[in-house]
Amino acid sequence: MDAAVARDIARDSHDGQLTRHGSPLGEHVERVAAAVADEERAVAFLHDVLEKTGTSLDDLHRRGLTPTERAALDLLTRGDDETFERHALRIADADGPAGAIARSVKLADLEDHIGLVREGSDTPPYHWARRHVLAAQHRRGETSVSASP
């Protein structure tokens, strides 16, 4: 999918939504997309769309979503009964190109969340998940644009 199309979908879908930290979700999505490689950008723009909006995979497919992008979004979309930890491990353990894209986008997502966490706030274990995703990237010889030392 063209990244500009994905950006438009994300802007429309997330209009008025806020993160758990109270900031506009669209700003978070923009930061995540800016932190990944060009070929991962469409997925980054869409990484919260399936989980947090009424937009469907069929809608995205009609707008140009590729099978690999679809598989990456499936990985990035947390199931209703899936814990945060299990979801992070599912992404870390995923095979193929979709797994690599999902890890890169998830790492950018986690790093953005970590940057917004306030001391003492009730948030998921972002640092724990980041360590697991980075370790999986290392085992697979992947590099990430967003990975910081």
C-alpha cells in the first residue's frame, strides 16, 4: 500500500482518539511511521487501525494493502483475550517478511510509548517487550531504523 494512502486512512480512522497518556493517537502514529524504513511505513501508519477503529482488513485490501502487509498487521493487532506479554512474544517469534516488518514497527511503537511514560503510571511492561523484540531481531540478523543503543 502506498504510505500516503495509509497515512490518510490512519488520520481519518484515529480522528479524535487519544492514547492512554492523553495525547492524540494520530501524533503517536506519525512518530511511529517516521521511525521506520520507507518500506515499512504503510504498516506503521496502520498499526493501531484494526485494533482501535472500525476499519476492516477488507477496507484496507481495497485500498491496496498487500498480503505481506496484511500478515504484519495481523501480528500487530492484539487479540481481545491476548495479554500484552503474549502479544509481544507472538511478534518476536513470527517468521518471514511479515514478522520482520511487525518487529520493526512494534519496536518503534514501544519506543514511542516509553518516551511518554510518566513515573509511577500504570502502563504495560514496555521495556520488557522492547528487550524481547530487540533480542528476536538480533537472533534473526535484522536491523531496525528505530533501534537505539
